Amino acid sequence: MISRYYAAFNASDPAGMLELLSGDVQHDINQCGSELGKDAFRAFLAHMDTHYREQARDLTVLVSVDGLRAAAEFMIHGEYLKTDADLPPAKGQEYALPVGAFFEVHGGLITRVTNHYNLQDWTRQVGG
């Protein structure tokens, strides 16, 4: 399921990602708090697609024996397309960052997505 989630991510297929999520999914955004529900996740994906073009590469997925928790580690390769809020100005800068993501799964759907990466490294890479 986690590999399918990232395959949809890499295919720029938000509908494919959303079909794997529970209706009340908890999304813990790197250094930005949490949001609940598919509608919030859909809005987050639309926001990201406006400002960034990204691919998850070198994906490794680990799953607990009971299948209720999973972790993914990968490199995110991206391009900063449009200035996002109070972040540095976008000029098409490219970046690559290691990312850790953590998941909970219940009833065959992802109920929590938590992402972690080094925002200071990203800021350095885009010239902020």
C-alpha cells in the first residue's frame, strides 16, 4: 500500500493517493502541525502541486509485523516552481533531500501520514 501511495505521488496522481487514505486521515506536515481529513489532504496536495514538482526516489518501505505501521525513507528530488508563503523566492531551483515518512494503517486504509525532512537544508539549497 505504501509503495502504491508513492507510485501515485510520482505519477502526479492525487486521486490515486487519496483513494488509499481513510476519510479521517491525520496528516502531520513537516514543521507545520497537523490536519485531519481527506479534504484537507486534497487541498495540501493542490497547494504542493502549485509550488513544487517532486519525485520520491530510492524508496525503502518497512512494515511492522502486524501491518499497522509503516515507515518509508527516500530522497525527494524537486523543483521549486512558485514562491510559497514566507519561504524564499522561487526561481525554478532544484533540490534533493532525504525524507522519512511514517504511516498508520487500519481497515485497509492509511489513517496517518507523518513526514520529516530538514527544512534548513531545503532553504539552503533554494538559496534562502
